[in-house]
Amino acid sequence: MLTAARSDTPRAHDALAKLCQTYWHPLYAYVRWRGYSPEDAQDLTQGFFAHLLEHKAVATVSPDKGRFRSFLLAGLNHFLSDEWDKACAQKRGRGKLISFDTQSAETWLSQQPSQTLTPEQAFELRWAVTLLEQVYGRLAEEHRQQDKAELFDTLRTTLAGPGNSAPYAELAARLGMNEGAVKVAVHRLRQRYRALLRETIAETVASEAEVEEELRHLLRIVTGG
Amino acid sequence: MATENKCPHCGKPVPTTALGGICPECLLKAGLADTGEIGPGGTVVAKPTSQPAPRVEEIAPHFPQLEIIECLGRGGMGAVYKARQPKLDRFVALKILSRKRDDGTRDTEFTQRFEREARALARLNHPDIVAVYDFGEAGGFHYLLMEYVDGLTLRQLLSRTTERKLSPEEALAIVPKICEALQFAHQRGIVHRDIKPENILLDKEGRVKIADFGIAKIVTPLTPSLSPSDGERVAGRPGEGNLTQNQVIGTPHYMAPEQVEKPATVDHRADIFSLGVVFYEMLTGELPLGKFQPPSRKVQVDVRLDEIVLHALEKEPERRYQHASEVKTDVETVVADAESRTQHAEIGGARTQSSAARDAVWFSTQLLPDWLPGERVLHFQQRLWAVFNHSWPTGRFFFSLPPLWSAGMYVTDRRVLLLSHFLGIAQRFSLWFPGKAPDAQREMLKEVSVGRSGLLGEFLELKSEDFKPRWWRSRELRIRAYLRQPECLRDKILAAQRNETASAAPTGTAKTKLGDLPEAQSLPGWVQAARWTARVLGTLWALMFLVFLIGEGSPAMGRQPAVVQIEFAAVAIMVLGCVAGWKLNLDGAAALLTLGGWTLFHFAEHRVPAWSMFHVAAIVGLLYGLTWAWARKRVAVIAIFAIPFFFGVVAALNLTHHRRPPARVADATIPQVPPVVIETVPESGATEVDPMLTELRVTFSKPMRDGNWSWVKLDDASYPQMTGTPRYEGDRRTCVLPVKLQPGKSYATWINVDNFQDFQDENGHPAVPYLLIFQTRK
């Protein structure tokens, strides 16, 4: 759970850096949605992370104070209102702390219905997607390491539910397996997916108990309800 | 990866992500819902998301007699709502089974089946079956009104652990109850058809309740070829009839093979199969899918359980258990055997430590008066028991600790019980002293352990209720409940209790009642110093004393055994004081224990050296007391502390008083002090004395009464041969004894001794005794 928030240790620092690397995208989306140009948004996001890592701000957040998501958003808001001027003067043009792919971020942003989303909603929506990307990436990586990349590529569409994929018979034919084996594989794939999803969420919340709650919250965000 | 994909599932546009074109919404939904799984026989469970439950507002108008509170859940069988019956002031569970068809027509077959089955269900009256209060149709909804169970489903219980399983003992406690309920229903011709962890509820008292009896039969037509009514899903085989989606009700993993293959022939033995699946899952955390391993291969359980589980999971109903009661009997046989073996093992000493110590710790927490800080004492007890269970070489001594200490708690409430406790212990103390084999010690350990000794029995067997203190009565109920729990649950009870006490007294509100201190940084320097000095000094002192008592102070060194015992007890009390100071921060208790032990020691010892190491105890007590008194800032507290200290000081002064000279020299006048020998001829201790010497001379510090003297024999041989009577010289300070000495001989004579005190000054004070001893030259 949220190692980054535990203490002011090198380990916490590394964990924070890793989380930043993972969740830059929602923050970037938020800054962009607030109306900054892509260049400014990039600088701001970098500046915010520098600020976080430098001030060890996370160390002051106790794990029971809530989710990493809310914490980051609150911190970013604070940073944007107060720290920007200062940070801008000092940090602009400095080396990048983390690398990010603004191109893909911009593509995603351009696909969102801009008129209906608030910056917060954009942040949360992108957060949910980033989280799913994490899970998906880990799932793919796991399969790749077990030399099951082909199986994963074929079955990955079944992750979202039965209606989302070709019939099992077709999948079975493609993989050269029998239908029963495909069903078992799909079942395992989904189970692993759910476990990874919860694991990944657990990294951003304070306690095991909050995982399901966060999951439901994310679903609400994604369905726009 | 197209940029404007449409999700084939929900139809929404899929934005460009790293998800490989999968719709995030559907992906997240799939992650949330634990459904859509692949079951045996290639069936797929109906997705509840595709059939949303009616909203509370939607159904509320149809149930004016109920206050619908919330939707509790939704499954393939329909939705369940928590509701209240205002008239009866009770909560009920409302199960909505179906909705009216869109075209307004009714499935008459369904209605008939529903009424027939519901009536049968309402007749099922068993404590382990969720009762059906009412059923009917309202506003197009078929509903069942059922008992509301406040608790968890077995599924929720399973998912609480990371391995998603229970301990074998827990599983074995639950399974017989399920069997009972099933047997009861089966005898009345009702088959559950959907036994699974979701349908097994455990209420807050730990009772097992089976929900949804027979509902599957209501909502599932017996032949798969019938077209399903709206909101229903029908079991089927892949490619069979018009059911291309292969959907079935419920969770197919738990279904008996014949339920999928020949739904029309299903009988009560299908429930036994499902029970076998549940049992397997409880034990191993996994489902018995495909070629599964017997439970004992996966977890450490009795091999006979494998037989039971596998017998229940037989593919052919004919080869399975024929009655649920048979499962129960078999499980209970295994449990009973395991228990008796456990007890046997305990007698052999194998499991004594863990279970006996655990029980003892738990029981002793129940014995505490309310004002004792439970958490601290619990920790203390555990340490104590750890020592106790460790069979120290000095075991005899440590065996005495727990009875003494538990007695200390009794004294707060019932002295009579204390007495009876000690009477009981006294018998056991015959084992206390010499030469018992380790086995006997272990037996005694069991005997004396608070949980199992006569101590508890004495309490429980008391008939007169008013003899028990009020705080005890509630505890007794708890203890009785605890004793009914199977071994396996006791650890959990203890753990839960520990959490409770830990969270109940986070800042020490409860524990300050005894007057102790937290590890506070706010203590001023001198108080901290006092506390630390007391701790260090007290520990060093206790260690020194123990070494002394075990070594020099033992009966083997010629001391009276009774005194040694009392002194051990005294030291035990003082050691408790040390522990209370170091480990519990109970400075007040530490002060009282230290001083109390110190006083007891003085009683045993009768006399004390002028400044012995035992006085260190008084200092330790004083420092603890000061710390405590400062923290409490109350005169009463200071008084309580001061009383034993005062008496201790008085006792010490009295005891040391008569060892000292009656008068102090500095204040005395010369006439009042006794005369002393200041010079002799020859000197006492001289070796080369001339044998020709004819007079022994002794000179006193002041003039003596003339005519009085006491030259006293040490023995006949060493007394010099007198040649005349003694006489005083001019100033009467020197007395002369005429003698005849022989060469090479030792001579000795007392000047005043015992009853011979005739060397006196003019006021009649006898001279201080003196021994003149010398040797003549050869």
C-alpha cells in the first residue's frame, strides 16, 4: 500500500518517482484541460514532480488520509495556484525528470468530448485509463515472459466480456486448441486480470478495504455517471 | 489500433489508449464483476450487468407495507433488497424474482411453479435455513419475503483471506451445520439446487444460514428447450436447442454434472455434490475443476477428509453420499478423532504450550477487574506465560509465579475464592519441591495453568449467583461461550480482543486509572531520572538478590526452608515490581510491589544489617513512588505511596536499632561510657613473651572500683598459674595479676566476659570485654 507515503526514506522516494512516472498522464491531461499550452503543460507537470520529489511532500501525507489520486490532484492544484510563478522562474528549461510521450497524450485529449468534461473529470478519466493501461501492460508482460504472447494477443479481446470477442470456436481454431481449453484459458486470463487490477489499485490507496471502493469509483468515472 | 473504434460490447467509441483497442469501460466492468466465468460443460454464467435490478423507487410503490431500504445484491436469480416491516419492527429481505413481460402477458407456467414452490419453502422451518415469511406477486414482480440475516456470506468470508480459504477447523465447524439444514430440507422433499458460498450466510453469532432454498427450481424450467421468460436464464449445453450463449443460472462450478446434463432428473444428491464443491473450496481455496488434487495434497488436513470430499463429488449420483446426514456423520467422526488426538497430544506435551498458554492468556484477560489496563496486562501475561511455559531450570520457582499473580487479581474481589484457590494450589505444591521428574512438572504446568485448573472450575461450579461479583458474571458468560468455540476459532477471538483493547485505549484513557504513566516525553527531567534510576537500580538489585538466594541463601546452606520460601515470594513480588516498572510503565504498582516485597522480606529475615543491599529496594520504591505521585499530582496518591514506605522505614530503623550501641559517643560524657582496655602487658597477640615475666598488667581508660576484677578462664589449659591475688596500682587504672609462666606455651584470659563483669568503673559500668592472649618464648 502506498509505500511512497509511508516515510521519508530513499525507498519511499523511489516509490514516489515510480508512481510519478506511471501517473504523469492524468496530471498532464488535467493541466492541459485547465487551458495551458502543451509546452507549458509539460513544463508544469515536470515542475510539479520536481517539487514533489524535492520537498518530499508525500512524506507528510499519512496513509490514512486517502488515496494517492486525490493527493496528487490536490497537490497539483496547490502547485498550479501558488508555486507556478516561482517554479516557472527557476525550473523552466531544466532537464526532464521523467520522460513522457506528449504525442500520445495529445491524441487522447483530442478524442475526448471537451465541452462536457471538467478538468477534474478529465484527470480522473485519464487516471482510470492509465491504471487500466498499467494492468494491461503487466498482463501482457507476464504472458510474454511465459512465452504466451500469441495466446494473449488472441484472447485479449475477451477480457472485456464475451460479447467483445470472436466466438470461442473461432479463437480455438486460430490458436489450434480445442474449445474447452480456450475457455479455461480465457477464464484464467480474466482471473489474473482481476487480481492485477486490484493489485495495481492497492498501490494507490491506503488500505486493502479501499480497493473495491476505488474500483467502483473508477467505474463511475469511466461510465460518466 | 484504429483511432475511432467502436466497442463491440457497449457500442461506445474507443479512444486511443495502450489497451490494444479494448474499451476501458468494458474492461473495468469486467474487472469489477466476478461473473462471466466459464463453468464446467462450457456454460457461461449470465451477466447480471446485462439485466439491471429494479431500482428501489421502482419497486417501492408496489410494497406499501414495507420500507425498502437498499438493494443488497443481485444475482442470476433476481435482486434482493433490505426492507423493514414497520408494523413488526423487523428487517426483512425482499427477493424479487421476475418482472412482468414487456408485452404485459404472463407466464402462467412460471406463476404456478412459483406458487407451488414458495408454499413448500414457507413450510421449511429450521434454524439454519433462511425462513420465508411471505410470497406473492405485486406490480408484476414475483417476490419472496424472507428473514433478514445480518452477517456475511461464506463467499465474503473466504475472500477476506488472501488464499481465499478457511482453516480446516473452521471448515469442519461449518460443514455439519450445512448438512443438517440440507438433510432437514431434503426430508421434506425440497432440493436447494444452488448451494454455493454466496448462498451460505453466517450471522453475527456465527450461526450458519442457508439462503435461496429451492429458488433455482422456481426460476429454472426443468427442460432447457423452453424459451426463457424475460430476466431468466436457462441451463443448457453448448449448441443445444436455441441457446447459443450457453447460459445457466447461478455459478456453474457448483453444479452437479446431472444438473447440467439432465436437469429433469435432479434430486437432493445434486445438493450433496454442490456441498462437496463448497467443502473443497473452503479447505483449499480452489474449485475442484478438471483433474483436481485431493484436499490433503494441497493443505494439511486429515486424509479421511479427502474421502469425504471425493465421495461427495462423485460424478454419478448413485455413487455419491445418499444423504446429507451421512456427510455430517463422517465429518463429525473426523473432528472428534482429531480432538481426542489433540488432547492426547497435549497430555504428551506436544501441543501443551500453544493451546494451554493461549487459553490461559484468554482466560486471564477475563479475570481482570475493569480498572486494570487490559492491553498492558495482556502483554505482560504473555511474557509471563512465555517464561512459564519454557520450563526453566529453576522451574520450581517460576511455577509459583502464575498462581501468585492470578491470586493478586482475585484478592481485589473475593477473598473467599482466593482462599479456596490457594487451598487447591497448596495440594499441588506438594509437587513444588524436590525431585519430581520433568513429566510431573509438565503435568503440573497444565494443572496450574489458570484456564484448566480447579480455579476456573471453582468459579463455574459456584451455584450461588450472588456470590459472584458483578464484573465476573458477564465474563462468565463470555467464558462459557469461549469454551464452546472449537479450538481453531480461539486464536481469532484472542486476536480480535487484542485489536479491540489496542484500539479502545489509544491514548491511555483506560490505563491511567491505575495511576501509571505513558512513555511521555513531557515528564520533567528529574522525574524521568527518578524513573530510570528506579528501573536500573531495581533490576540490578533484584538480580543480585536472586543470585544470593539461589546460591548462598538456599536451604542447602543451612537456612530454614520456610524462610527461603517466603524470601523467594518476596523477591518474586519485587521482580514483578521491576517488570511493572520497565515493561508496563506502572510506576505506582512498581512502587507498591517493591515496597511490599521488601517489607515481606524483612518479616522473613527478622534482622537486617545496618546498611544492606535490601535497602536499595526502599530507594527503588521511593523513586517509583515519586514518579507516580508526580504524574498523578494527587495528595491521596502520595499518601497511598507514603504509608507502606513509612512503615518500611520505621521497621528498618527498629530492626537495626538494637544492633547499635545504646548511646552515641559524641554526645556522651566520660563517666557515662563504659571503661575499655587501653593497654596490656604483655600485648594481646604477642608471641615471643619472656617466660620469666611474673605479672600480667591491664590498664583501663579510667579509674576502676578497687577490689573488683574478673580475670576469666578461656579454658583450664591456657589459664596462667596464679602466684597471688590481683591488685590495683596507685591510680586504680592498672590491675596487676601475679603469675608464673612456662616457656613455649600459649596463654589466654578474658578480661570481663559473659556473667563475669567485675571490672567496673566507679559508677558500676562494666568494662568492655577484652581477650588477652599471648605465647611465651621457648
